[in-house]
Amino acid sequence: DAGVIQSPRHEVTEMGQEVTLRCKPISGHNSLFWYRQTMMRGLELLIYFNNNVPIDDSGMPEDRFSAKMPNASFSTLKIQPSEPRDSAVYFCASSLAGEGTDTQYFGPGTRLTVL
Amino acid sequence: DAKTTQPTSMDCAEGRAANLPCNHSTISGNEYVYWYRQIHSQGPQYIIHGLKNNETNEMASLIITEDRKSSTLILPHATLRDTAVYYCIVRVLPNDYKLSFGAGTTVTVRA
């Protein structure tokens, strides 16, 4: 099993540029989560999809952030325009909701640096 | 308003068992205890979870007290690769999809 796959692993960009992070969940999972981790705030849930539908996006910081899940095997998190305060590690996680345990499995993360 | 309390850090000798405590005195009857860990520069890794009974898998054992107010994660034979931050999380399934990681316990395994 390949696990959750994220790309790119590292991204360095300049303020004002558009950034797109990508995630491939574990095959067969029906829930997908985007988290952000910073030293100051720890791990925060940004958005949660179930069966490709956004269920909770209350953690999305502002309108500059958007997330899509066009199909069960792919999701993107886009930041436009990016700002230095967006620098963080972004994690994608997936789970099989309704299976009882609903355990979330995390990807390796994308380290984003906005200059 | 933290649901769990863990020590900030602990050391463990390589090859020995590591016992990681977690206090969750306000846990409700339908809340599970989950453990994750995060090795430096990696994503959080699921370890084990339980409701009432003790649980064991290939990574660790989870001991939950009878009153469920505390639990202990046991790594039976710690290796250097077990050095990580360990998080104890309580959650109601399936409603608590937002995992609250807290500060965790930084475990350092020494040779």
C-alpha cells in the first residue's frame, strides 16, 4: 500500500504567487483532510471532504485558500496569492469513514516557504 | 481546554520498554483513546487506539485504566527510530474528525 501521497514535498515561492499542493489519498478511503502545522499553532485542520464533498471548511484561513476534490483519488489545496505567513508544513490525511475506527492516515507533508 | 495531559518530555534507553502516560480524567463513555506519533520532518503516524480494553498491535500496547481516566502507551523494545513526539488524543467516533494533537510528549531514545 502506497499510503497517502503528497506533492511537491518542498515548495519555495515568492509572495503573491499562486501555490498548488496535491494529494492522492489511500485507495478506497472516502474521507480526506488537509491540515497545516506551524510552530506557533501546531496542527490545525483546514478542510474535511467526505465522498468528494467539502463537509467542514471552517479552518480555511481566508479566501486566499481554496481546496477541491474532483474525484476520489485526487485533491488540491491552492493558495492565491501566497503570503509569508502561509509558510508551514501542509499535511493531507485520509480515512475510511463509517468503518468504525475511522483512523486518519497522514501523508509526508509539503513544506511551503513563501519569501 | 485540553482533554488530555501528557508529560512534556521523557528519555528512554534503547532496547528498554518506554511507558508513556496520558491523563484524560474528563473522558466520556463514548470517547476512544488514540495515539499518534510524529518523527521529525514526517507526517503524524497512527500507532494504536482503544475504548475500554487493553490493545496490542505490532507497534505498541495500550493500557487503559478501569475508570478510563488515564492510559499508558508501551513501546516494548524502544529503538533510536522511536524518537518522536507522541500524541494522546481522545475522540468520539465518527463525529470527532478534527484531531486535536496538543503538545504531546517528546520521547528521546538514547543508545
